[in-house]
Amino acid sequence: MPEISEEEARHVAALAKLALSDQEIQRVGRELNRILEYFQQLQQLPTDQVPTTSHAIQMENVYRGDEVAPSLDVEDAVSNAPDRADEFFRVPRIIEE
């Protein structure tokens, strides 16, 4: 397997917006090569019979039921608003015409 060159390590660092010293670039190159060696080992594993999954463990929704419940009174909700209009919060306009 071809090794990652110093130039390629610099390119990866630039893509990640990392300002690295020459010593750090060499270290990153070595680490990337180790990662690629590990992936090469993983490619040797027989995965033909492994079903495709989106998660490593079984996932299920944990949503609660949508039930009507008492909430804050309107006056309590807007009582600490820095700017309000009657029973509403007033916010600065962000869209110009």
C-alpha cells in the first residue's frame, strides 16, 4: 500500500484548516499511514453475511404522548420580557423590505 507523502499530509491539514509545524506534519503523516494500515486489515474481514445497519445497537423512538397539560399564564410568560406588545414578545425586525 502506498504511503501518504508529506505533501499529502500538508494537503489534509490545509483541508482541516490546521496550521501545523513541519514536525507535526510528519507526525500526522505517520498517524494517517497507521490508520490506512488498520483499514487495510479491516478490508480483509469477511463481511458478506453481515446485514447492513444504520446503528451499531437497536434504536427506538422515546417520544412521549402529546397530551394537553396546564402551562404558564400569558401574563407570567411575558412578565420579564424586555419589550412586549400586549401579550406578545416584541423582537427586532430582521427582514428588510
